[in-house]
Amino acid sequence: MNRAPAPELVAALAGRKPAKALDLACGAGRHTVWLRERGWEVTAVDRSGEFPGTVQADLELGEFVIEPEAWDLIVCWLYWQPNLVPAIARGVRPGGVVAMAGKTSGRFAVGLHEMRAGFPGWRELASGENEVRCFLIVEKPVD
């Protein structure tokens, strides 16, 4: 199991002051661990509850509610649920960041264009797409 955080996320958050983060579909918690080691206050959510201290909730069943403008960072890495995107966008405070990645094939397949569609007018910090996965890291505009 790869325990290292995604290099794209590491690069995009370089120099950003630690604050309040939400790690959705956190799995084994690789991003949660990395963020906490850097001073972030992280809430980790996953259906499996595999990672200690995880809020065990099935996102597909709506068992976790993302409060509006409650987070400075929301990470949803290698999990794609289209109906969750509006709540993720609302959940980030102005100036906050959303970091998403998804597989480009299989049950939760997504393309970069679909990810971008959920964040019109946001500043793109990083993005990429290949035959295996795509990712998007964006910053919410400050009014």
C-alpha cells in the first residue's frame, strides 16, 4: 500500500498555512496522516472506517453531510461521486482549496472536463489526466 501523499497535492499545498481539512473517502488515511503531520486539523471520512479515528459513513448513502463554508481544504482523492461535487464546492470557505482525483475507467470513472465543470470560476492550481486517472486542484474565489 502506497502511504505517501499524492505529489500533486503536496506541491499545490506548499506554503499554505495549515487550517481545517476534510479528507473524503480517505481509505487508509495517507493524506490525513500527511496533513496532520503538517499541523492541519483533519476530519477523515470513509465507508470502511479502516483508518483509526475515521468518521465511518457511506458517502453514496448521504451518511455524511458537508457543512457549507466549514473547510479550508477538502480532499477527495481517487473517489468520484458526481452528486457530491456541489456539496464539496459549497463546503470550502472562500480562498479554500478542493483537491480531487479520479480513475478514468471503471465504476467511478471521470474525466478532467467533468471535474472542472463543478468549479466554474475557481482558480486552477494544478490538473492533469492520463489513461489511468485525472486530478484537479482548485482554489475558491474570495468575493
